[in-house]
Amino acid sequence: MNTKVYKKYDVALDNSKYEIIVGKNIIENVGQMLRERTKDNRVMIIIDNFVSKSVLNPLIEIFSQNGFQTFFHLFESGKQNKNFNEAINIYEKLEQNNFARDSTIIAVGGGVIGDLAGFVASTYLRGINLIHIPTTLTAMIDSSLGGKVALNFQLTVNAIGNYYHPIFNLIDIQFLESLPDRDYKAGISEIIKCAIISDKKLFSFLSENPSQILNRNENMLLVAMYGAIEIKFFHVSDDVKEQGKRLKLNYGHTLGHAIETCTGIFEETYRHGEGVALGMVGAAHIARDYFSSDNNEIIDAHEEILKKYDLPICVASKEIGFEREKLIAECLKIILKDKKRKEHMLRFILPLEIGNSAIFNDIPEDYIQKAYNYVIR
Ligand SMILES: NC(=O)c1ccc[n+]([C@@H]2O[C@H](COP(=O)([O-])OP(=O)(O)OC[C@H]3O[C@@H](n4cnc5c(N)ncnc54)[C@H](O)[C@@H]3O)[C@@H](O)[C@H]2O)c1
């Protein structure tokens, strides 16, 4: 197979230094790269069911060629499975097979696999080696970067989590060829988010090239991906634990998570990226009120770009089987619970204009209600 390496990033976060490699057909290097980094022979591949059909056997072969004893854990993605039961299943396999401090977990899948496998790697024996091989666009440009790992717990998204970095990350865009359109677009939503919070040029690029990007034109897609990856690292560097600028990456997430949760964390109605799209429209609405703007420019800019990528801009309650008023009330309840956890502040990231944003801690409750009234129809 023709291996192409497009770009390498040297990352230094907390006390970890590691490499991110972006390329095509690069996973065949994973065995040798790991061999150079550990003397231990045990590897646990935690892999998405769908992806496993094409890559599990080749991966096992690659690791055994490099002298590793390989175990695997197949896992059905979807947010409903990002939970403790699944984590316990993996801990059991690690324990039964004598995994040690220098053994390795390989996370091969989307954000759900990366978050769950990363959480397990960060906690088992207080931390064993982790390698990310992200296979969705969301995982490539967002969840596998920056070290956040987590499980959902009861009604709280990412309630139990940690910060933990891999020993390297292989972003192999070959995986995107099989990714369903809906998941691909959900990944684009996070790229749009990056553009809105801090990069007007990237926003224009995305606005001007939707058909090529939606058709997965490799060069166009790589430009968009590098933009998002670099914006992510700009915000994470020096702020891994989210005390300042990293918070901006949560743009659209507070309102969006509540919609995701209330419309079904167990029966998924919205992909994570779709929830973020809805949350961003809501946040743009709050920005209009907060800055007492008398025009809808910022909301229109959000809606236009999201529509170009066929992402949701409102919740059609009835169509998805929910009663509008009840859904709004439940979303608000989640936001208020969140407020209690954050020193009784309603903290929101708001766009000052496209490509520039700031953190605000004093958003009035009724602005949030109005935003939900607008987004949830
Ligand atoms: N840690 C972070 O910083 C961070 C950031 C963003 C999102 N997240 C988390 O990521 C999760 C969402 O990630 P996701 O959108 O990747 O979801 P996901 O992992 O559920 O994957 C979505 C779907 O794509 C399928 N899939 C994966 N790779 C494929 C491929 N190459 N071809 C075909 N199908 C494939 C999966 O089977 C699944 O059905 C959420 O739980 C969210 O909280 C975490």
C-alpha cells in the first residue's frame, strides 16, 4: 500500500511530549513505532465494531511481526456505550492478561472509543501507554487531541474524566473513506466551531468550498483539518486543565450538550457535532442579546455556514417525537445544574464577531431561555 505522510506535529503538553502524524495508509508503521517506545510486549486494541472488520486482523499481524502479544476488545460505538460497564469489561481483560505499567492500549475508533479507551488507560495502574488511531473526522481533529478522556455517567455527559496524553497519535485519513456522511458532517461542525471562535480566514475557506469539502476532496479537507488541529493546540497549549483560553473550544457545547442529553443519550438523536451546531446557533442568539445588537448578522452567519454543510440549525421537536415546551424546560434544568457546578455562574463563550470570541461569566438566565426558544421549535 502507498504510505503517505503529510504532516507531523511535535506536541508538548503537561509533562508529555509526543508526535502526531497525519497521513494516508500510515497505520502499518504503528508496530515499529511502538517497539521503539516500550519493552513490554502486551497490547490491547480497543476497537470500534465497524472499523474492526477491515483493520483488526491487519493490526494484529503488524503487532505480532514486531513481537507483541495482542489482545483486543470490540466495542459498539455510540454515546450510550461510553460508560462504566464498558470500562469495567476492559479493566477485566487487562487484569486477566497481566497488563503492566509499560503495556499499551490502542484506541482505534471515533470519539467514543478514544474517550473510553483513554480513560481506562489513564486509570489502570494509574496510567499505562495509550496510542490514538482516530477513525472519524471528529476524533481526528478534536477528541484525540488535547488529552481529555471521559465516560458519561447517568444524565451527565463526560461526567467522569481525566486528562491523559497518548505516546503518539496516528491520523490516517484513509479511514474517512468509509465514514457515513452524517458522521463526516458532524466532524465538520467542530471545524466550523474552530473557525468561528478564532479564525476568520478558515471560516471564509469553509464558506467558499462546501461542495469540495463535502465531496472529501483530499487537499481541501487537509487544509480544513490542519486549521482545526492547529486552533485546538493553540488553545490547549499552556492551558490543558481549562482555566482560560482552552474554554473557548467549548463554544456551543453547553447549550448543545443539554440538547443532546434531553433528546436521548441512550437512544441517540443528535451526533455530538450536530449538538454543537445547535448550541452554536443558540450561543449566537445569546451574543446578539448580550451585546444589544439590533441586527441578526452573527446568527445569520452561523445559520448560513451550517446550512451549507447540511448541519441542523434548529430542533424540530415534533418531528423527533418531543413536546417543545417540555424539551426547553428540561434543557434549562440541565443548564442550571451546570451553573451550580460552576460557582453559580452561567459561563458562556460568545462570538464577538466571526473569528473572534471571549468568555463571559454573567449571562442572564432569560437570555438562555430565549436562545432555546429560538433553537427549539
Ligand atoms: N475528548 C474530547 O476532547 C472530545 C471532543 C469532542 C468529542 N468528544 C466525544 O466524542 C464522541 C463523539 O465522537 P464521534 O462523533 O467520533 O462518535 P463515535 O465514536 O460514536 O463514532 C460515530 C460513528 O462512526 C462509526 N465509525 C467510526 N469510524 C468509522 C469509519 N472509519 N468508517 C465508518 N464508520 C465509522 C462508529 O461505529 C459510530 O457509529 C462523544 O462522546 C463526545 O463527547 C470528545
